[in-house]
Amino acid sequence: MEAELRTVIKLNPAVQSVVSCIRGIDHERRKKAQQHLDCLTKPLGSLGQLEEVAAQYVAWREEEPPRIAHKAVYVFAADHGITDEGVSAYPREVTQQMVRNFLNGGAAINVLARQTQSDVVVVDVGVDADFDGVPGLLHRKVRRGTRNFAREAAMSEAELNAALQVGIDLAADASAQGRTLIALGEMGIGNTSAATAITAALTGRPVAELTGRGTGVDDQRRLLKSQIIDKALRFHFGDFPTTKPDALDVLACVGGLEIAAIAGMILGAAARRIAIVIDGFICTAGAAVACAIAPNARHAIFAAHLSQEPGHGALLDHMQLRPLVQLDMRLGEGTGAVLTFPLIESAVRIYNEMATFSSAGISEASEA
């Protein structure tokens, strides 16, 4: 199979205008937040990563006192043409079945959202099914699944921009609803193959060391999955990994509609100073593309956890993101992200409510 010749994918003006609004973090504000944390009644740095979370949240949100309001998890669902190659242990129909499970409140993400008092917003951005008349679902379908990226580009430029715009529009809605902290999740049979391809293309790491079990494939199918992804990358990008393709081209060629919508929501949320918690491997792939488009978006992001997928750790390292927890999860849906809501809320409450040495009349540590 000869390599496919492609022009570079471009953002349309509407998406580009959002990207241009994304500012960096105010480092002076972050420094002052850390100084406040250092004055609290505890040894310096004794709350570890919670202090980093608090300082980042305060500096990103740019409000005093910082607050967390109207938490929600957005679960983006789409199907993948690559499943035609036998890369998944589950059939494509499971995507639509799980969407209905989310809407009925029976999935793990529903349980954890109820526990953390968070809204669940389920978005059909590309499921290969009709959901006409299904209540509670956000109908944002761009097309019924991506094309098989082993044989052709997953998305056209227009479809990619449309999927990005879905996320951007939902970020605008989230801002209008007063949301200050959101989690991102996904559902799509075959999407670990797309995330693995994106990770290999962006990091230059060998596909074989990035390919995991996804939905639970055996060793034989995992090897097949790795070989298919590697061949697809060479088909699209020629002398891979010698050549480093553009992130948008990577997303269009081997990505997913839900991954593109996640990237769009990160861009839209970052433009509106909303803090974002990304879940596992697939969400991190979307975040990596968003940060390649707009590097300042990275400051809006909290990485929830380190999953069992080998590509996830490689992608977090590439983005220089430190996960909050490691629980050996690989479910997706936004479950890991929502689990960390209480940690982030705890960090903000410590910042707001803990006494300082001065206010409590407690002596500070003496200098050596």
C-alpha cells in the first residue's frame, strides 16, 4: 500500500478565533498563591501535590477567593472505522448500548458523578446509530463514525473542524452555566487504537511499546492491533517516525470524532478560563492535540490518573503532566477524572479556609 499524499489540515476561522483567545497562566499570580499556601499552619510543602493543584487552580481561574461551582463531566461518544480490522474485543454496537446505559444512570460514571454531586452530559458526536427522540442526549453527530484509518483518512478537514466546534460550543455553554471545573470522558469502541496512533505520531515512540489491551484483547490480537496501527501510520505519513507530522493532520488521519470534540472542548474551556480534568488515555490524546494547537491550554489541564494503557504514561510524559492518582484503571467514561474532583475541591478549600500562622497566633519555623 503506497503512502497517502495529503495537504496539511487547517483550522477554520471560527475555531482559529477561539485559539487566539487562549492566554497563558499568570506566573506572578501563581507565585502569590504559593506564598499564601506557605503561610498556612503546616510545614512548608507538607501537603505535596495538593499545594500544586491549589496554586495552579487559583492562578488559572484568576478569582479571589477561588471557587468551584457546577461541576460536570462531559462524555463524548463516537464510533471508529478501524474496528473493521478486528482491533477490539467488543463489537461496535457496544458504543450505542453504553450511551443508553449512561442516559439510564447505570454506568460507573453515573455512580461516581452522583457521589461527587456532578452533572453527567452525554454527547453523541459520531455514534453509528440513530438516537432520534432519545431524551437527555446532546445530539451533535458529525457523521456516523470515522472512516477506517488503516485504509483512508479518518476524517475530512470539514469534519475535523465540525467536531472541534462541537467541543468549543459546549465549553461556551458550560461557561454560561457558571461551571468552573469540568471533567472530560469518552466512549467509543476502537478508540484506544486511535489514541495509540496519535501518541506514536506525536511522540515518535514505537507503536509496539505503546499498544495496550484496550477493551481486553489477548496477546495475539494486541500484536495484530500494533501491526495495523504501525502500517497505517506509514501509509499516512510515509517514513514514520523519521518525519513528524502536524498534530491536526494526525488527528484527521488517525483520530476519532470524540477525540476531536475533546480537543475542541479543551480549547473552548481554556479560552474561558474553565479548569479541565482529563481522564485516561483517549482524553489525554485529545488534550495533546489541543496543546499542540494552543500550548497555553496546558495550564488549564489537570491530569486525573495514570491508566494501565502503556501509551498513556508516554503521552503524559510528552505533555509534562503529572497525574493526581494511580489506580490501574482503564475504563474511560471520565471515571478517573470525576474521582479526582474531591481532591481538587480539597486543595481549594485548604487555600480558602486554612488558618495562617499569623491569624492563628502560631509560631513559624525558625531559620537554621
